[in-house]
Amino acid sequence: MSKEKHGNDKLANFPVALSVVYSGNRIQVETTQNWGFSFAPGELAELDGVEVAQLADVRILGSGQTIEWTTLGIHISVGTIIGALLGEEFLITEGNRRVARRTSAKKALSSAENGRRGGRPSKKQIN
């Protein structure tokens, strides 16, 4: 797989900003994943206490993975913002849940073989 193809596949799995705007004391982000989110500036330490005029000077950088507040010189990735808003514990739990759902080729083969033999062996009684 080429580096470019791998990079495009990776981008397909992560939210990329399509638009960002400061409105009504909230920063609103629309993403390529058919969803969006908004947050109060004070929810991110980098933006806490910043003046409204500076918050309004916001734009998307490059491929949409980073949001920039031009006059402040602040650049924050969309993933970092989502992580900060959801919390580390949630992200770890969700990551673990997704990993646990994966089925390796070895597990799939073993399951198929067990099915041909009549399914999962019954539990043995210990006397």
C-alpha cells in the first residue's frame, strides 16, 4: 500500500473539519463524518479568557485536521479538541471496547473448526 493511499485511508477514519465558526459564545465545527460539535471557548485551556474578537478569527488549516486562531497563533487538532471535550477516561474505554471487538483470522478459523465439530465444548464438572 502506498503512503498516499494509507494516509487517505487513515483520514477516512478520523473527523476532519469542513467548517468552523465562532457564534453565540460557542465554537461550532462541522466534520466530514456527517456530524459536528460545538463548545464554549472556556472548555479548552488554550482559549480560556480570550477576547471575542480574537475567537472570531478562526479558520481551518490544510486538510482540515487542525483549527487555527490566527491572531492568537494557536493551532489545535480536531482530534485533540474532541479528546479534551470527551475526556481521557471515555476515550480509553471506547478504544478498549473497539479493540476487544476485533476478531483475528486465527480466532475466526478456530471458531469455524469448533462449529464443524459440533460447537463449543461443554463445561466439565469438577467433583
